[in-house]
Amino acid sequence: MNVRIRTVVNDVTVDPIYASDSRGVMLRANVRSAQSTPLVDRSGNFVGMVSTHYRRPGGPMPHMWKWVDDLAAGFLAKQ
């Protein structure tokens, strides 16, 4: 969020981004990987985040990035 770039966690079980409590929540929800893409307005202000969670390690398949990027771009077009 602070650096305004996409974050990808390929494996929730080992990524240091998660503290043990939040890791436990993710694993109980059957989440093994995740990505978060920030939504930033035209002025550069952070306004939200699009996050997707996956049941398998490795994050999204490569073809999914276009959909996430299109969603974020569509949001910005309405600003």
C-alpha cells in the first residue's frame, strides 16, 4: 500500500509478510497464495486495494494479471 506496487505472496506458509496470527487465518480459510494490487487515483493518492486469494501455492496464473490490471484501470477511468 505504501509503495503503491502489486504484492504477490506465492506461499502463505513461508512468506514473512504474514505474522503467525494472520497466517493462521489465511490457512484456515484454505488460502495458500495471494496478490494485492493498489488502486491509486490520478493524483497519486491511494484509494483502495484489489486482492485475490488462491487455494494453491504460486499465486495467480499469468493470464490473470490482465484481468486484475484491467479492473484497476477501469476504476481509475471513472475517477
